[in-house]
Amino acid sequence: MTTLAMSKALNEGLRRALERDQKVLLMGEDVGKLGGVFRVTDGLQKDFGESRVIDTPLGESGIIGTAIGLALRGYRPVCEIQFDGFVFPAFNQIASQLAQMQLRSLGHVSLPIVIRIPFGGGIGAVEHHSESPEAYFAHRAGLRVVACSNPADAFTMIQQAVARTDPVIFFEPKRRYWDRGEVDLALDPGDAYPLDRAKIIVAGTDVTVLAYGPMVKTSLEAAAAAQEDGRSIEVIDLRSLSPFDAETVCAAVERTGRCVVVHEAPVFAGLGAEIAARVTEQCFYHLEAPVMRVGGFSTPYPPSRLEDHYLPDLDRILDAVDRTFGY
Amino acid sequence: MTVDMDGAAAAAPDLPSVDGLAGAAQELVQLLTPEGERAEHPRYSLELSADEIRALYRDLVLVRRIDSEAGALQRQGELGIWASLLGQEAAQVGSGRALGPRDMAFPTYREHGVAWCRGLDPMKLLELFRGVSHGGWDPAAHNFHLYSIVIGSQALHATGYAMGIQRDGETGEDGAAAIVYFGDGATSQGDVNESFIWASVFNAPVVFFCQNNQWAISEPLEKQSRIPLYQRARGFGFPGIRVDGNDVLACLAVTRAALQAAREGQGPTLIEAYTYRMGAHTTSDDPTRYRLAADLEAWKLKDPIERVKAYLIRGAMTSASFFEGIEKEAAELGTQIRRACLSMPDPRPAQIFEHVYAEPHPLMAAEREQFTAYLSSFANEEGAR
């Protein structure tokens, strides 16, 4: 075991992906000499060359569109979108081209492309640097959508994502890049926890809290605080947002009878809405209370001096947990 | 005439016509006049045998027949829509026949002539327009990519593909290149402009083949550009050339040269094939609302097929029986397409869920199972009666 920051764990995962398969390429703005604005690709261009770690012109649609062309030629591009709010210029290439080429070709064409997106707030940034756009992509069939929450998962999940045949939108919680954790660098991604599955991080008996990305840590803090009050919170890291691991989630909710979904994205038409509906359909007779959602307000992301009010925190999670006991 | 940059905004209402700019007319590469006379061009020589010219003529006629048969099938309700290539046969056949077997073509949704040259079964195109699939052919089988409907998206795919060719080291005289087709309207799209930048910066072996058919549905070229389109290339750092898009020989020669330059490491070229969309944008469009019949008449005189026919006759390269043979072949092709279209089966309902993902996806499996059970519940009802 090695202690690594999440950004370094991703770096190590990408390094192994580049070593494992000559067809793997990294591409994006500033990913070369600079190593990316969050240093996730630090040193990789030096070791693998400019042909495989490509500093692209500044155009997100261009990055994804040319990655599609490279994938048609047999390459496995891993694209970096510098910040969540910059992905929208690439939306046609992701939603209408990348997601649909498999179907358009009736299976003749697969596009094994990973799109890494640092997402979420909490770093005091300006507009467009703190968003959580995952629902747009989970809504689009043809894409797989995952989010890592800790260094160990980041290391294996990025390698598993690169190995997939389907395109994967890979969300990285940017405010957790510097969080450190134990990583088993010898672990083969094939032996690691499956990419598509949710993981129970803390077992509990009173309520199941579902979170992903940056909110996993916040939920764990909420669980620890609740324990002091004698309330047992179970925390599940969803990890995969599409497909959604209904099996793991519903089995857990059937045990606890209560469910709270947490994300930074706005609640209205967010992933929590879909999850709440599914859990309600599948666990109706086990539920003691409606499924509660905790998320950002249904507004644009606010200026950073207000983000502490906007972002769900420990207290807002506990407040929702309390409400599930009010029925 | 030059564009006065400083006065551009003030002069906007009195813009000169696109053709009036920079002596574009003189820069048009033409090897076969509308009257069927052979012309020479200092940079683009072309030596073709009589057999090769006859083969091009056959392509042009058959492609037009595929197009007219599909248009008729749409009118009879057999296709949902059809995008006619009428008038653009030479641009497509000329460029399509310039491609080598290892080159990769990225079409829009109107490149039926290029599809023909690449050997794609026309029925695959009809499948798309009938609503049986979204295309469904294997791009690698004929080095002809899937039709692309969101305007300009495919320009980036071609450029990325060309970057792949570079990485595979398939350059040099025997190397490969990519060619991407798009129209005059597409040149306003961000993706096309980004692809120009990427291709230029990476010196990618890609040819941008713009069929300027003068119309983006109802919008004339003046709504897209203040300068001739081929001149845009210069600002991106690579050559642009305007070719008579109704001249199959010129399109062949110019595309051949651009592809060879790309393969040999000289980077991208923008070819503007100057042509005219003789039909409607698609069968859902009504061009009488926005353009004059007189324009159409003028372009009829520049027909891409008639000039080759005149050239063949003038040069005594063929006989009446040749033309009759081609007409017969075209009629047979039309009949064959009609028959195949009418007997094309509808897809199975469960196909909705197939090929959405390459790998298993629990949501696809669950919805497919539910939907199949739902459908079979009706069958059971009927059985119970």
C-alpha cells in the first residue's frame, strides 16, 4: 500500500493504461508539459512522447471529435475536459456522435473513449468551474458514466474505464484531488471491484445514504456524526451512475427502510430524482419514508462566496436523514 | 476586388457578390467545359483512357438513377425522406474515383455518389431513409464512414482519423488519407472550423471536400460567407482550390492531387467544388419559396452528365450502343432498387435495445425484457380468445 493524493492515483492509473496498450492516447488542453491544470497527467508526456500525450488546440468539440476519428482508426483516446463547465462546447460530439455511433453502425463501430471531467465545487472558483453536469450524460444512452470518490478507486476505475469497449464519462471530484489515501499500486484492475457496481462504504441499519464523487466524503462525515447520536447510517458510493446499480442499492434500502440521495448537482431532474423513483418502485413496501434528496439548489452555481450555502454539507444530509424519521 | 476590412461593417448592406471577390471565376479549375470540350490546366493534368472516361460516364448515369429511383420511392411513401444529389454527380463521382482503397471517406447524408464509388450497396442508404436503421453498414468494409446528419460533425472525425494514419506511419506515396465531405452551409459550423485548425496544426493527411451547391436549405451562400469558400483555407494555413463541381474530370484531378499531397505529408487541402443543388434540399423542402427558376435553367446548361456525353461523342470514343447499354443498365438498377426496397422487412421491435452499448447494460436488458413481455401479453390475449 502506498499513500497517494487522488490526482496522483489517477496519474498512476493513466500511466499503467499507457504502458499496457500502445493504442491508449491522452489528449486535452495543457495535458503535456504542464501535466494538466490539476497535474493529473504530470510527467506522462515526458515518458510517453508527444504523439501519445497530445496537447490539443483549445477547442473541446475538436478534442472529442478528433478522438472519435482516432478511435475509428483503432486508438483508445482518454480526453481531458479541463473543467466541468467547459464540456458543453463538446456536447454534440459526446451526445450525438460518441454516444450513438455504436447504434448508428449496428455494432460495427465501437468507440472506446474515456472523457475525464473534473467536476463539482468547493474550490472557490469563478463561474463554469464548479458544476456537476453528470445528469446530462446519464440521460444519454450509449454512454457509461462513473465518478470516483477516493484515491484507491480512482487508480483502478480509470484503468477499468480505459479498458471498456463503450465510451465512459469519467467524473473526478476536483476538491478531493488533494485528499490522500491508501492505494494498492500492485492491484490488477481486472481483480479490482467492478466498475459498474456500487459499493457499501459503511454498513448501517437505520438509513441508507447514496452518494458519489465529492459527496461520499461528506456523507461519511455525516454518518460519523449521526453515530454519536445513536443513529446508524449506511453509506453507499454509487461509483457508476450509468448503469445504475439498482441491485446493490435496493437490497440495502430494503434492509434499512430509509433512503437519502446526495449530490452537488441541482435536485430538480437530477440523478437523485431518477434514483428516488426507482427505489420507490422497487422497494415500496420496505420504505418507512419517502426517498429524500439532498443537492444543490435549482439555480446556476453561485459565486464562490456563496458556495458553502449552496453545497450540501453534513448538516443538510443529517437534516434529510432526520426527516426520514418523521413519517 | 479586395475586401476592405476597415470598411467591412459599414459596407455590409452593399456586399459584393461572392463571385465578385478576388477574381474567383478565373481560379476555377475546369478540364471539361459545359459544351464537352477538353480544357487544360497548368497544375492539374489528367490523362485518361477512353475506357476510363466511359466508366466515369457510367458512374454518373447510374448514380443519378439511384437518386431518381429513391426520390420516386419517397413520393410513393416507401421512404420517409430522401436527400437528392441531383446536379452534384460529378463532384461526388470525380472525388470518389480519386480515392485509393486505403483512403477513408467521411460523408454527409447526400453522398450517394461517393457511396457508389466506394462499393456500398445502395440499399444500405435506402435502409436509412426508409427508417429501418440509422445506416448500419460497416465503415471498414468499404472505407466509407456512416452518414452524418448533424452538419459538419464528421469533419472532426475525418481529421482525427487522419491523425491516426499519421500515428500508424501510413504516410508516403503508398500511404492513406482521409477525405471529408460537407456543404457550403457546414463551413459556418464550429466543428468544420475546428477541424481546419486541428488538421493544420497536426499537418493531418485529410482533404476537405466542400460541395458548394449554393444553398443550405433556403439560405444562399451570402448568408454563410463574404469570401469564396476555398479562400478560407489560407487563413488556416493550408491551400484551398476551387474546382468546377460539375466537371467530373476536374474533380478527379484536383482530388487526386490533394489526396496525394496529404499522403506525402503535405497536410490538408480544402477543395471547393462549385456546383448547384438542382433539386430540393430534401423531399420535405420546397425551393420555389426561396429561389428563382431562372437560376435552375442556367445551371441545367452546365449539367455534369451531358458534357461527358458530348465529349465522348465529339471524341468518337463511343457509339450509340454504348449509351443504350448504359440506359438499360440504369433501368435495371432502378428496378432492382425498387424491388429490394419494397421487400425490405421492418426491424424487430426488440432491436430498439440492440447495439446501444457494446457491452452488457442492465437497463437495456431490463427494459427489453419488460417490453418483450408487454408485447407478448397481447399475443396471449389473442390466443385466449
